[in-house]
Amino acid sequence: MASMRPLLTTPPTRSGGPRRFPLRTILLMVLALIVFARLWWITHHRAPPPPPSVTRPLQPRPPIPVRPLGPGEQR
């Protein structure tokens, strides 16, 4: 029986050994890291403070003037 060579599923690199990861895998891993960082930034970034008009306490409004009806007046 002849000696068997191990199967290589990836093409060899310039140094002669098999590549650890194909280029497509490296690019997908980098893309996944970018997407993860973007989603983390969106969910964990502090929102800017609201404008002062929103945070100012509301002042009570003056009452609406009402003219009372007389005894004989109907609406």
C-alpha cells in the first residue's frame, strides 16, 4: 500500500503550506466585526440631551376668563 497524502482543501500559499483561512472568510469576518461595532454603537451610544425647551418645567397657564350667565340667559 502506497503512503497516502493528507487532503488539502485550500490551495497552498507562496510559502508552500496551506492557507489558514481563504480570503472570502477573512473578508466576511471583517464585515461581521464592522456590523457588530456599528450595532453596538447605535445601541450603547448616549443620546444627545434634549433642547432646553423640552427640559424646562411647564409653567401653569393663566385661567381662561369666563363670563357667568345671568339668570335669564340661555345658550
